[in-house]
Amino acid sequence: MVEEIPAFEVSVLEVAMRRIPVGSALRFVFAAPRGVAAFLVASAGIFALFVLVPVWSTPGNDIAFQLSIMTPVVYAVMIALSLLNGLVIAMQLHVRRHGVKGKAHAETGGMFGAFGASLLATVGCAACYSSVLALFGLSGTIFIVEHRFWFAALAAALALFAIAKSSQRIVRGCETACRI
């Protein structure tokens, strides 16, 4: 027997989909091969940085060892954050390329979200402890290690916020979407 979805849940979902037109924006971004290429290159580059930053910042570390110490959960988090941030970058490139202009604070809003999500993703990465140690010290690193998945969740939330705002801007322009 198929369960019916209550009308309230359907209406909330419909309102959210109308307000945040992610599907329409993705069709615009990925309509051209340039958008797909930007997404793939940005996602691969971000994932490579997730792996290479600890390799570069830890003496005696190499790529094979770095990949061997990461768990499947860390791989999943890194791949998800790489894809989300790659999508943010591809959407922002689409906005810049097609001349969707707005106020100065709105122009920096999407890039701030992408930068913040990328920074928090690096902080939330379980393999980046040495660079985090240099940045935050021992006490800060212990706190971050204990709560690293919360940091990764915050990074994902920032990336999703940037995707939502970029989607509104791509589909509707800057009249309504640039208000933060």
C-alpha cells in the first residue's frame, strides 16, 4: 500500500522549489560544455587540494601514505564537499560570464560563501591536521578534531547556501536574489 504525503508537506516542498530554482539554474549552467568542464575541473581541483595540502604541509608525507590513512567516511565527506564547492564555482562562473550584475555586496556574497565553505572544508578534513595545527595551535586542533564532522556540515551548509543564492540569481536576476 502506498502512503499518501500530507498536503502540508507537499505545499512546503513546492514553495521551497519555487523560491530556490536549483533545477532551472543547473540547466542553465550545464547547457554549455563550458559549464560542465568548469564543474568537473573545479571539483577535481578541490579534491586534489584536500589531499595535497596535508602532503605539502607535513614533512615526510607523500600522496600514497595520505590516501592510505583516510577512512571511507573521510573520502565521502571530501568528495561531497568537492562536488558542492565545484558546483558553487561553476555557478559563479556562469553568473560572471553572462553578466548577471548586481550591487557590490551581492557580488561578493556568493564568492564569500564559496571561500568560506572551502576554508571550513579544509578545517573539517580529518587528513589536514598538520596545517590546522599550524593555524590554530594544539588546543584549537584538539577541538576541531573532536568536532570535525560538525565543521564539515557547516561547510556543506555554506556551500548549499551559496548554491541557493546563485540559483536565484541565475534564474531571476538580481532584483530579488541579491538580498541576503
